[in-house]
Amino acid sequence: MISTVVIEAQNLQAFTAQAFERSGLRRADAQIAADVLVTADLRGVESHGVARLHHYLAHLKQGMVAAETNLTILRELPTTLTVDAGNGLGLVAAYRAMELTIERAAQYGSAAAAVCNSNHFGIAGYYAMMALPHNMIGVAMCNTSPNVVPFGGTQPMLGTNPIGWAFPCGTEPAVVVDMATSGISVGKLEVALRTGVSIPLGWALGENGLPTTDASEAFRIRRLIPLGGFAEGTGYKGYALSTIVEALSYALSGAAMSLNVTAVHGRGNQPTDTGHFFAAYRVDGFRDVDDFKRDMDELVRTLRSCPPQPGVDGVLLPGEKEHKTAIQRSRDGIPLHAEVVTLLRTIATDLQIEPIA
Amino acid sequence: MISTVVIEAQNLQAFTAQAFERSGLRRADAQIAADVLVTADLRGVESHGVARLHHYLAHLKQGMVAAETNLTILRELPTTLTVDAGNGLGLVAAYRAMELTIERAAQYGSAAAAVCNSNHFGIAGYYAMMALPHNMIGVAMCNTSPNVVPFGGTQPMLGTNPIGWAFPCGTEPAVVVDMATSGISVGKLEVALRTGVSIPLGWALGENGLPTTDASEAFRIRRLIPLGGFAEGTGYKGYALSTIVEALSYALSGAAMSLNVTAVHGRGNQPTDTGHFFAAYRVDGFRDVDDFKRDMDELVRTLRSCPPQPGVDGVLLPGEKEHKTAIQRSRDGIPLHAEVVTLLRTIATDLQIEPIA
């Protein structure tokens, strides 16, 4: 029987920040890292939330990841920069790099940053959303360990290479895209494993090079299928998107190629040298902010008004479900799977901090 | 029986430019418009090449599209600009806007432009590739008439909203992504119609709201399925990508929403008010250009080395097939479908210019 424990967001945030601080992070950095993870849980993206806290802490403990994240600018022009993250926590490095990107965009209208020598950064959408309070459009990308086969290929060579975009709206919630460029993310496989369900055909290849429904086999051999599957005429597109993320995260930053990024789940113990890419655009560099937001609201309402397919409640905007979940969980608390609670209790014992549940 | 006629690229270019010039375009603009269309044919993207010339010319003749494309900058910051294309030909407006974007990026490292009051711009990849000789990464997007249903919806509300990205390489051909964010483009339906083949399930919905294999029904009612199909866990992603393109092409530029963009195939006769978005990034704003190109070459060779699936010759990079086709067709000529040749002959008669075949 699966049971869950409901935790208040601020308690989960405090616990997570404390765990990071006990693991050597500066207090401000610990707060940032905790905020990224708890935001994932608030938005219903449990695969990228505190369920992964023990991985991050293990990497810090093993010295695989530096506890202090110090950025060094390797190269820059007024609106571009490449940052060496010093093998710091991806959650912190990405936050700081996006801050720098937003600063530059504020000055010149738009800016972009490539980051090397970093680590997995959690949900891409978090950093894209950092642009919103500045009335900017935000972009975030990241390469990851090799889990995805190229179109027509059988060996995993690309990461799930997520893309995040955030657009401010007026009275409607922001439009937030946050997606792996594979059909699904490894996190989705983890959730399937944890809940014991089989996966749909088309998510991943099995040992035999054909699609499998076995979550455990799929998780073990990591041969995810790119977005669009292998279908005639469409299958190359997810692969193309993944290659864009790879070019920006690897070749533009000087980080490792996905194929050489060490997995975040315990394979190997050297630095991952993960790469990121960020961009920010001042809305008022293009249009009056109120006009833009009014048109975004109009777009949201138009798409939402689309007659749904039978059995579908209604058409949602990208990020709308997550936004609603965040409102509900901010009010009612975050349900944590029993297995995650056990992980958090172990962390509390290991770090000698007060358990939250 | 289907026959083709092979035409030298430079003859097709000269014919097409002459047709545009006779239709009122300035000579330089006519050359640009012809180059975009012939480049599509050279690269094997026949759906977006001279097969559409008669549409562009008809719009010019009807006064739906202005023969002289004059850009007006509506708003700008050092690295952002919004351009009113004056209802000019999208092919020309997009070229000029990308020129401006590249100029700004040259000065500040990166730049972006939103374009309103334009028209369909052909292949997105053309404008992205304009960045390559400048050692820049190029981006191009465009909204289009409503042909695509939102995820979970039954009515076409989004355009096929293409995305183009181009990355310079060293000794390897540039990596060029050029794709509709729907599973397939309307052009692919046109090709299927012309060649009389049925379409795979998953490309488009039929009248009954379910996927159809009938190219003629699919072309008539225009309810393309977003990239990723309606599959569990993946179907929302193509929709999300399309929404990104819509936000940038419509809300950021002030152009019409896809839902209100007049179709390019004869429905309605008012200006389409199509929107575009362009961006350019100086590679040396991030990394030494040679280092970047060496790493891009490495990425290309790594992906190409992936063991292929049974029946697949080998893994290709985005744009590789098109690059090879362009080399071959530059040498051997461009094969034009008999139906396209007939269209070009009619154009020659109408405009009193020398037919090419």
C-alpha cells in the first residue's frame, strides 16, 4: 500500500536548506538550492524535487560536487558571457548565472550565458521563471548524462536535455514551458518505478533495441526515445531539439558532451562538467509591457477556449497545471511519497537535524 | 505517371527572380526572395520552394502583399528591435530583419528582433543560416495560419510555427535545425496530395476528431497534430513549442495571433499580419571560435558514429541530409515535379517571361 505524508512547503524548504547548509553550502546558497527543489515539489514535478535531495547530498559528501559555488567569468561581451561554475551545485550555479544574464539584459535589452563545469540543475523552468518579475522572457537549457538515443540510433548519446521558457502574462498565470527533449524524462521513469506501473510503448528502447513497457529495464539501460518517437516524418524533431541544447550547453560553454557527463545517479565519481545555457529578453525592448501582457492573456484565453477531445476536461496552457498545483500545495501542503519520507528521515539522522515527518 | 524535369539551380534562381521583379519587387529584393525559394529546392525541401511561387505572385498581383518591402523600426534597445514589415513579402522582410539582428549582435554579442505585419517567410532555416558566415549562431521562428490543434483540443488554433537554428561547424557541415512544431508541415501534406500517397496515422485529425490517413481530408480541414502526438506523457511538448513560437511571433511583435493569420493558400484576401522572431549569438562572445567549431565537429562525429537501428543506413545530424542534397543538386540540377513545371510555365505566360522548361 502506498501512503503519503503531507508537509507544509515552508517546513520542507527549511529542512532542505538546513540539510544543504549542514553539507557545507553557504547559507544563502542553501536557501537557493532548497527553493529550486521545493518549487519542483510545489509545482507537482516530484521527479525533480526533494526525492533527489539524497543524491545531491551524497555528491557533496563524496566531494564530487564543491560545497561552495564560485563562478568565474571566462569570456564576455556586453550581452554574452561564459561562466565556469567551479564544479558547484548546479542548482546554485544556474541561479547565479541567470542572475548575471538578467542583469545584462536589463542594461542592453537581451543577454545570454553559457555555463561549464557545473552539475545537474533540477527543473529548467525555475531559472526561466526568474525572468518574470523583471518583465522579461526567460530561457534555460541544460545537458545531462547520456540517456537518449539519436534518431535512428540504438545507443544513448544525448541527455534528456531540457528546455525552459517563461513568458509573463497579465491577469493570467505566466506561460511556462519546462520539458525534456526526450519523449519523457528519467524522472518520469523513476516515478513509474516507485509506483510500480508499466510505461507506455514509445518512451524507451529495451535491450533488444525495440520499445519496452518495462520501467525497470528502461531505467536500467537508459535508452530514452527522443520527442516525436521514431514515427515517419516526425521522429527526427526531438533529436534535433536535443542537439540544439547540446550545442549550446556543451560546445558553446566548453563543458562536457552529454555522452561524457557522469550520471547523477551514482555511476562514476568524477565531476560531471555539465553545461547550461540561459537567455533573457526585456519585453519592453520589443513592446509596451502592458500590450504584451494583454496579448499573452488573449493567447492563453484563446487556447483555453478550444473545444476539447472527448474525455478531456479542457485545453491547458504550458505550465497551467503546475501553477494550479503550486497554489493548492502552497495552501494545503506537499504530499510526499512514503519512500521519499524515508529518504528524508535518513538524511535527518545522517546530518543530525530535526526530521520533518 | 509522374515525371520530373531537371533544372539548373542558377536558371531556376534567375527565372524566379525575374518573376518577382516583374511582379513589382525591387531587383535586390527579387534576388533575395528567389534565393530563399531556390535554397529550399536545393536542400530538398520542395514543399517550401518554387512550388509555392504562384501563391506569392498571386498575393502580389491581388495587392494582398506589398511589392516593396520597407521595414520600420517600432521600438528598440541596443540588442532588441521590433520591426513593422509594411505587409511586404515575408521572404524579404525576414532577410532584412535578420540582417539587422546580425548587425546588432556583431556590436553587442547577441541580439533579437521581433517582426510584425509580415507574411509567410518560407523555410526558417534560411534566416538562421545567414548567421553562419559571421561565426554566429542563428535563430528564426514564424507563426502561420491556424493548422494545428492544441494538445487535447479539436480545433486548429496554432500555426505549424516553425523553428530554425543554425550552428557553424569546422570541417563538418553546419548543424541546421529547420522544423515545424507540428508533427509535420502543411507542405508535407501538399507533397502527399501531389504524389497521391496516404499519410501515416498521427499526422492530422480527420473530421471525426480522430487521426486520419487521408491526405486530401487532412489538407482540407487542417487539423495537424502537434509534435509528440497525443501520446501519454509526451503529447503536450510539441504544443508547448508551438506556444513559444506564438508568444514570440505574436505577442512580442504585435502581429496577429496564428488563429487570425490569413491562410497563404487562398482563404481570405486581407494582409496576413504574420509575425517572426530572430536571434543571433556571436560564438566568440562565449568561446574561441576554433574551439567551438572543433567541439561542434566532435559532436557531429560522435552522433554519426551511433550504431544504427536495423534497416537504417546511419545516424544523420540535423540538416545533414539537406546539406548533401544541396551539394548534389548544385552539381546535377534540381528535379521539379511535372505539376510544378506546369505552374512555372503558367507564370512565364502570365508575366511574359522566358519559360525555363
